[in-house]
Amino acid sequence: MKNTPWDAYQVFIAVARLGGLTGAGAQLGLSPATVGRRILELEQSIGCPLFRRSQTGYTLTPDGQILFDELREMEAAVRRVEAWREEGGGLVTVRIALGTWVGWLLMENFKALVTDRDRFRIEFSVGERRAQLSHRENHIGIRAFAPEEPNLASRSLGETAYAAYRQKNAGKDDRFIAVDEDNAISNYLRWPYQHRGNDIAVTVDRPRSMLDLVRAGAGVAVLPCFVGDLDPMLERAGGEIVELRHRQWLVTHSDDRSRREIRILSDRIVRLIKDHADLFAGRRPSRAQ
């Protein structure tokens, strides 16, 4: 075990965070089979099982949880050293973790986030899983719930509404587009399975592809109103799905929120989202009901 390379632990961390081999492999640029082999080698090296395997994914054993907690502390220490070195070198990296659609909005409005005078670069991590910040995995996160962790600070961003959307003037269409069940981890992604399971005609492995398919007239998909109502090619297929409405928070580590570059970016993100508050809340009139 004493000769275990750090990259073996990085594979372990990815599987622990993402809950399976496929997601970890995609993040690391490895095949699921390679990730599985690396985990087995690590378990053999340590001498105990680190995960419970099941059809729904990988969950940590008690020993795995202990190792994961220790490695997160090591990651946090490495990041503090990196931040110290970057501050001395002049160009700082700010890591932002956020969901598919808020990420889409920020990238569509990227010039509202940066200026030529900024002395930082941005590293986006986009996905549906909870933004991790407790051990400085990221500097800024957008979450659909207030943080429970005591070392995190948050700022409310208002409410987000959802509706079903179809291609404009496509007429009545009962075919639903959904993210496959393994990747449907958010409430709005699970909604089609809970309410329209027999009508699901197409599944994809990432939410962004649903928008492309709706625009192509392939069917109906549940989207945030700030996405669907902004798109001139789409119209609502009914009213707001009220049960999916939720609040959003911008979250930072309590020890980082006063750092100049993090404070600047946080303020700009808050301003951008609040400028779109009516769209987020579904108050922009839809083009069809």
C-alpha cells in the first residue's frame, strides 16, 4: 500500500463521488472496465473492500468512507497550496460547479462574467450531481437547496420553474423525450418516468440533448422555463409543472468567499441570474398553452 500511486486514489475518489464506473470513466478518460480493474487493484493493495457493488451503482463501505474522508482532506490541502502558488503567480483558477441549464445560461452570457482586466481563469464543472465544496473541490457552486454543511455560505438566487416544451407549431404530441433512468437524478428528470412513463419514446444520456431533440420536433421534454421560454423555436405543452418549482442558491466555502476573484465572480453570477429572475420563475408568458 505504501507504494500506491496518487492516480489510483484519484480513480477511487471519482468512483466514490459519481457512484459508478461509467461516470468515473467519463471524467477520467478511462473505460469503465479499466476503472473497475483499478478499483480492484486498490482494494487488493489495501486489503479490504472499499465499495458495495449493486445494479444501482457503487456505494462506499465503512472502510471506503474512512479512506474517502482522508483523501478529501489531502485534496483540500493540495488545493490550498495551488491557490497560494497561483496568487503569487498572478493568474488564479476559479472552479465553478453547476447544473446543465444554469451552466448553459452562464456560457450563453459569458461576457457578463469576465472582463479583459480580470486576473483569473474559470474552470466549469457541469453536471446534475450536487456541487461539492466542503473540501474546496470547487470554489463556487449552484445548488437547488440550501447547504447543510457548516463550512459553506450561501446566497439565495430565487425560484426556478419547469414546464413541458415542444417544437413551435408542431401540434399535439404525446411522445416524451427523457434522460435515461440511470442518469435521471434530478426531480425534473425523474418526472417523465413518474407521470408519463408509457409515453417515453426517446431517451438520452444527458439533459442537453433533450433540447436538441425538442427543437428537431422529436417530442416533448420537461425543461426549466428560463430555457424553454427563451427559445423562439419552442412553446409550452401545457402550464407550469408546479411540483417541480424550487429555489436556487449560490454556494461558496466560508473561508473562500472573501477572496477577491471568488467574490467578483459570485457577484456577477448573482447579478446575471437575478436579471433573468422572471424567466427563472416562469413569469414570462409562454407562446402557447
